[in-house]
Amino acid sequence: MIKISNGFSGERSISLPDIIKKTCLDDGLLANLYITDIGFYPHAMYHYRKRPHGIGQYILIYCVKGKGWYTVCGKQYEVLENQYFIIPKGEAHEYASNNQAPWTIYWVHFTGHSAHFFINDNPAPRDIEPGTTSRISDRNAVFEEIFLALCDNYSIENLRYAASLLYGFLASFRYLGHFRKYNSQQVRFNTSDIVNMAVRYMNENIEKKLTLDALCKYIGYSTSQLSLVFRNQTGHSPHNYFNMLKIQRACKLLETTDLKIKQICAKVGIDDSYYFSRLFTKTVGISPKKYRESTANAKSGLVV
């Protein structure tokens, strides 16, 4: 049986050097809560880890697609799409992706004097179901900001900024109800506005493949009803509109990050980079590579 710990196509990860971890431990602010490792593994086939003696950090794994399993405190759990779990510090554990439906996961190793406040008493997986108030895209944006800060450099200011964001990121899991309730930027719409509900659901599932049946089940309409209403109001089918949202997100990532094309594919839920390039070119008019070059030239003031 194949078992690997990393090396997945499109993966991104950071492991802080030991000297930087010591800096965190010795800093008055960082010692309360800081990251030691962070990453994103898309379609992580054969992903497997076993630590018979545990490690010195808590491990949060958030499954956004696919499924897997983990064993902790002598009990095995299955983890499904839209679930997360936290492995306690110092606990023996084992976890793996499902070979038939490999998981796509965000993961963070964290520790500090205040880290235990974000841990649930029960180690069983918890649900993060998409919905009109779920704010999944907001949470993932915070993850990206933490990751970019740590990618930039390990200055004390950057480390403190990443740690400050970590409080909010962990709180969005531990205090899920509060995170969804107290959203000053929440889009207000009448629940009878079917198209707005559908578009919000699409945005909350932008990193996945979303079927029309799943969308209709969430909205409570038949496929023919939703397709008709959606096309009348937007001029597009739900499928085409969802692809447009994916390309819109890809454009933003091309403009604001240095992610590779394969990594951007994973962030917008498209496994095939060739299909992504064709869809992007058809939608935008130029290839992803040329789009990135054009936006970079525009920022620098170059005329090409």
C-alpha cells in the first residue's frame, strides 16, 4: 500500500525553522499562540501520517473535498467533505486520505499558552456546511493571508501579524455559530431571492465541483425551475455562471499571488490544468499566463 506524507501536485506548505520557533516561544505576544507549520494539500492521494508519540503542537485539518480518516485517543473517525478535526497536543495519532476519494485539506500546526482554548472537548469531526451564512470563503481568505505573510519573511512583525490572524482563523471553527452570526459584511437579501441564494452557495463551494442536483437540493427547486429562473435573471445557466465565478476567482489569484497555475486550479476546484487553461482563455480572451503578465505590466506602468 502506497503511503506518502507530502509531494502532492499543487500543494503548498511552510514549516518554520527551529530558530524561528524559538523566537516565537521567547516573544511575549507570540508565546501565547503561534503557527509552526501550515499548508494546503489538494487531491492528496495516499496521504498518510502516523505519530506514535504525538507532537508538541495541536493539528487542525479542514477537509473541503473528498474524505479520509484519523485515529486519536484510541478511537478511529471518518472525516468527510466540509468537516474539520483537531488532534490534541502530545496525543498519539494516525490519519490518512481515502484512496477512492482523496481529501483536499487545509492544515495548521499551532501551539502556545492559549492554544488549548480553541480545542473542543470531543475529538470527533465537526461540520462546516456551506449555507447562506457560512462564510467559508472568508475563512479561507484568512488562511491565505496567514500563508502569504509567512511566505514573505519571518520578521517579528510578520510573525506577530500571522499569529494575530490565527486567533480569528481558529475562532471561526471553535465558535462557528458566532462567526456566522456576527458578520458585518453579510449580504442581505430576501430568502425568496433564489438567484442570490444560489450565487452565494456557489461562492461558498468555489473550490469544489458543484452539481446542479446539489444546488437544487439546497435551494429547494427542481432543476428545470432553477435553470429557468437563473437564466431569466442572469442570462446564463447555473453551470456556466459557476464557471464564470471560478474564473473570476482565478483572475484575482493571478493578480495578487505568485501561485502556480496548478495551485490556482486546486483553489478553484478544477483538477485538470489543461481544461482550466481552455476555460480561462474562452472566458477572458487570453491565457492565464498572458493574463498574469498583462496585469504585472499594468502595475509596473509598462506598455506592451
